[in-house]
Amino acid sequence: MIWAGSASHTICWDFTAGEGNPSDRHLALYDTATGEVVDGGFAIPDQHTVLPPEAAGCTEFYIGHLKPGVLDYTIKMEGPDRTYATRNYKMAQAVIDIDYSPNSNGASLINDAHTEVTFRISWHVLPAEAATLLDAIAIWNTHGGYVDFLLTTTGEKWYYSNGKPQASGFKDVTFPIEANHPPGGYTAKFYSNFVWSNVGISTSFINWEDYPGL
């Protein structure tokens, strides 16, 4: 699975044993089912950027845009008048948000005793069929220290459902404020299928000066 908006991916080529080294090569992203090009599919390099001229090499790429509801894509290495190589991939996007909007009980960001903080974590996996039973969201502080996590199927830490993956939803999460907490706020990261490579991220800033004693 390739995730849009996540870390870079690497694609390589080797023309040393073939018919020579064609020039003016570029990458293009297609909807596998329809054969249509996905405009803006590549963020870096874009679909008009000529690849490095070496006969064998690699380049990093980022997926910038996907089509709604589409999971299957084809990456093509193309020239002015032909396609040199194709590879099929499944691609998806995880949209995540960490915010401190009051929940249904009117809870504020930090409790009156200044001992706990409450965030609303929301997520949306596109397309929905890319969601899994083991999708997880972890919360980190600004020093990269682990704070908390939840599984999207249940909103709990250790228990997941054997039923249907939850492609979208929200959960109000409360955890203790750390002693000597770092400045800033907290970051939520989305991990697909419990593989600890973050594919979606959101950060919420806290002005700790608004809370005397913290």
C-alpha cells in the first residue's frame, strides 16, 4: 500500500541491459480501472518533471492527489512516444485531526485541577476499503515522546473489534499532563494495520501560559 501525504517512496530503473538510455523520461499516475491519468497524482516530482539522465538510478516521489473511491493505481515511466515500464499499486490516504473542541459533556481542553488534558481525535481513511481492523492512532509530545494510543475499531488501547474496520470516526481522549511537559502541544499520527510507519499526521498547539502552574 502506498499512502498519499505520508513519507516519500523510492522508484528505480535500469536501462543498462536494454536498448539504451532513453531521454525525456517522466512518471505518470493512472487509474488502473479506467486508464485515465490522475492529474496532480505526483507531488514530487510532478508529471512533467524529466527524471535524472542516468541509465540506472532511483528517485524519491510523493503522491499528491488521489481520485475519490479509487484504490488501484498504475505508475508508468513514459517518454514522448512510448511507455517504458508500468507497476500496479494500491493507494490510499488517511486524514487525521487532533483538536480540543469541547465534547458532548462540555469538557474543556484542560480540567479544572490542571492534571489532565482532553483532545478529540478524528480520522477518515480514503477509500474506506483501505481501513483495517488494526488501524491505530498514537499521540506524541513535541519532544517525540509517546503519550497515548487507540485502535480505531474500538477507541480503546488494547481491544479491537472482529467486526468491520472503522474508516472514519472520532474519539475523545483524556490523559494525564506530564510533569515537566515540553512546550508546544501534541501530535497525533495514524498507523495503518498496526505497522509503525506513520501515514497521517496532525498537530495541536497549546499555549501553556494560559494555564498558570503548568
